[in-house]
Amino acid sequence: MRHFTSVFDLPNLNEALKQAAEVKKNPFGYEHLGKHKTCLLIFFNNSLRTRLSTQKAARNLGMDVIVLDVNQGAWKLETERGVIMDGDKSEHLLEAIPVMAQYCDVLGVRSFARFESREDDYTEKILNQFIKYSGKPVFSMEAATGHPLQALADLITIEEHKKVERPKVVLTWAPHPRALPQAVPNSFADFMNEANVDFVITHPEGYELDPKFVRGAKVEYNQKKAFEGADFIYAKNWSCPGVTNPDKYGQILSKDMSWTVDTEHMNWTNDAKFMHCLPVRRNMIVTDDVIESPNSIVIQEAANRVVSAQTVLKMILESEF
Ligand code: CP
């Protein structure tokens, strides 16, 4: 595997899950793979979990790690070709990418949706420039439309906590005060559609995710019906994906607090585990009681971010070097 931007980059999902279990059991067993290799982590946006877990994963594999916060200390970057650069942006991404690539062997990139153009976001304009111009293996640390390291960690967590062979997994929209990207729900859907789960998506009308991520998943607009019999509840806010309403792309259509996951919601389920990628807005997405309950596995999910990053980096190192 050279690049990792979606579930389809993994040669085989079940094999990746087996490797993840191995990595978790024996985190320092592959230290030789990263010797004299440098992993550069480039952040255009804030992060807590991805920043820490990916560094930890790379170090477990024996790699050196450099972290660059583009907006803190680096030159402000122009991303559009053809622009007369007479403003506050001192460097163009088209030079910055190949220069950054000189100092590393593998690049991780975090670059969120900008909501300026649905086409730019959904063609992953920034991430794909890194793939095209760096000449190095590139992995997504959350791009405009996907967060595959998170989704792999989510699936690892579901595998560890499931009580039946094919659990019912529900992705539910929940309210949030700010317009958030669709990267997490898109990748979660991407992975669940390839996994051995009964997958249901629930959200208010207008929040339909892009069909390339929904694929054959069941969409249920009635949240209560969706929750019935669920073994896992995965809550997440996302802004309007602009599928049925392109003019509303990236906008907030609803702040309906009846969608907040509270104890009554969890009582509709089959004693479901509660999941969220974090950071989470308490009492918007989920109540204090639910996130603090024994059924909440958000910390275990975050811990598995090291496992997912290490599994992906291991696969890149094994196939590229
Ligand atoms: N879940 C996640 O990616 O967290 P951070 O944004 O803190 O990295």
C-alpha cells in the first residue's frame, strides 16, 4: 500500500484488522521497519488525538517524526494556481509540497473541507496535490471528505466490543453549534459498508451523505426506529453535504436538540455501546450521563487511534521500503 486515503487503499480489510490486532498485542515488534525513516505530519487544522496518536504510532515503528503546523510558524501558503501572489501568502503549495517531501520518507496530511467549493472539497484538491507533487507515500490524517484513520480505529473498536457476529451499527446525526465537515461520517460509512455489520444511517432530511459513501446502507429518517435493536450508536454532527440541496453545501440546516443522544435514546437500543470520534460537545451531541456511562467506549476508541495509525504506517513501510 503506497497511499492511504480510504478503505479501498487497504489491500484487504479483514487482513488489516488481523494486523491491527497483532500491532496492539506487540506494539514494539516492528521497530526495525522505521529505522532511519522520517514521518512528517502536516497540519492545516487543529488536532489533539491525531497529532498525538500518529506520533506515537510512528515512534513505535522506530521512525523519526517531524510535526509541522502550517498556520503556526510556517509561511502562509497559497493553494490556487494562477493567483498573483501580492497578498499575505508568501509561498505556494506547489513549491512547499516537494520541498517538505525532501525532509521525510512518508507524509501525513490534515486538511479539512473549506466549504468554498463542493467540487474542490469532494475532489480532495489539497490532499491529491500532496500525492501528485510529493513523490512520497501520503496518508490522510483527515482530509476534506474522509478521515480513514478514525474509521479504521472505529472498526477495530467495534470488533473488540461486539457480542454478536454481525452487530447492528447506527450512525446518527446530532446537533452542533458550528458547521462541521462530512469527513468522519463519510469514512465511517465507507468502512461499515465493507465490514460485517448491519449498518443504518439516521439524520434529518437534507443531511443525506454523498451516495459514494452511503452505497447500500439503509437510511432511516426516524431516529427512534433506527436505534431499535442497535448494538452500537455512533453519534456525529455534519453540515449539509449538498446532495439533495447543492446550494446549501456546508451549511447548518438544523439544531434540533431532540436528536441529542440521551438516556432515553439509548434505552431504545439493544444495550448499545456509545461511540464518538471526539472532540465532542457535551449536551449537544450526547448528554453527560450517556458519555459517562459504562456503555460509552469513546476512550477505548481514541486509544485505538494509535493502533490504526500504526497498522497503516506498518503497511506503507512494508510495501514501500
Ligand atoms: N478524532 C480526531 O481526529 O480528533 P482530533 O481532531 O483531536 O485529531
